[in-house]
Amino acid sequence: MGSVARRRIGGRTALDRAGVAAHTGAAYSTVNHWHRHRARFGFPEGFHRDGREWFWLDDIEAFHAAHQAAKRTELTKVDRRGNPEDLIGSGTAARVLGYGSYRNLPDTLLDRPDRVEVLPDGRLRRLWFRRTVWAIADARTGRQSTGRTPGTTGARKPHPYADDPRLQAAVALLTEADRNGLDRRGLGVTLARQLGITQRTAQRLLAAASEASGTLPVGPASG
């Protein structure tokens, strides 16, 4: 999502949001989520210079180490029942991981759905193979999983919009929204007007663009 910015300022290294995403391995949308809810997560305060927002590298490293440690202390009992090839939604995934709500799902799962469905109202629904959820749970403790490696789905199939020239417009729209910290809801309407296409097609293009960049235009729907 744009160039990764890292700069030396007064003898210290600073990162912009893209740099934070690259350094922590998190999706750009996750960095935005941390920043938006920084009081909850303890995300560092940034500072502005030359028209850009920056974060000190050592502050980011301290935050990320604490964030990962906190997640490890919240480990729950995993439900190993069921067919590993079942596709499940966020609600079921939460129950498999032992959480009371899909809102507690870890970023490592939310950022890497195996499939994304466009619902009739234009929202996107994440789906995972049950084995993917088990693999994410195993990765919390370093346990060797019998499923796939988290974040992989075998040979990657090209998206039906992979060669569509309109895809770049969708990518640019998502990038601009993330860079400015804007809510992605409603981008389908904007893209539809921009390209002169239906909102359904616009949502599918946004889903393809999100898949390519590892993020999602809207929040999870329960399932």
C-alpha cells in the first residue's frame, strides 16, 4: 500500500503508518484500527512533520511486543471437533477459538480470510476453513499444526478481476481511504459513480482489490 517510509529524525528512527505495517507484519487496516482505538490498545501517539504522521520505531516495537504478550495471555481452549474442510463464518470461528464474540477474533485471522462473499446489502463476509482457524490457534503457542500454515491456501488462483483495468481504480480508492483514516463503508457507491458501473460490480472490484492488498473494505459480518 504505497511506499514504506522510514526516516531518521534527531538521531531516532521514525515510521509512517505504512512503515508500521511493514515492521510489525500487520495489515495497513490493522494499523489504522490500532490507531483509531489507541486508548484501548496502548498504541503510541504519533507526531506530524512535513505533512505526514510519524511514529518512533522504539515506541512501535515496545507496543507490538506488549500487544503480542497480551494476546498470548488470553489463550482459550480450542474446539477441535468438526470437518477441517468446513467453511465457517466469523461467529463459528469465534466459538472454535473459545471466544464469546466474533469481535474477539485475532487480527491474524481477520486479515487472512480463505474466501470473501459479497452479501446482498453490499457488505463482505469473511469465511475460513476450519483447519485455518485451528492453525491460527496453534500458532499462538508454537504448536505444530496438522493444518495449513496460517495465511496460506495452497496454490493461489487468479481472481476473476485480476486482469480488469478497473481494479487499479479500486486499489487507489482503498489506498486513499486508508491513508486518510476514512471509513471504507460507502466506497462501493463512490467507485460505481467513478467508473459508471453497478454498485454490485463495484463491491466485487473492491473485494478483489482488498484481497490483493490483504485488507477488507468493511468490518466482519457475524456468521
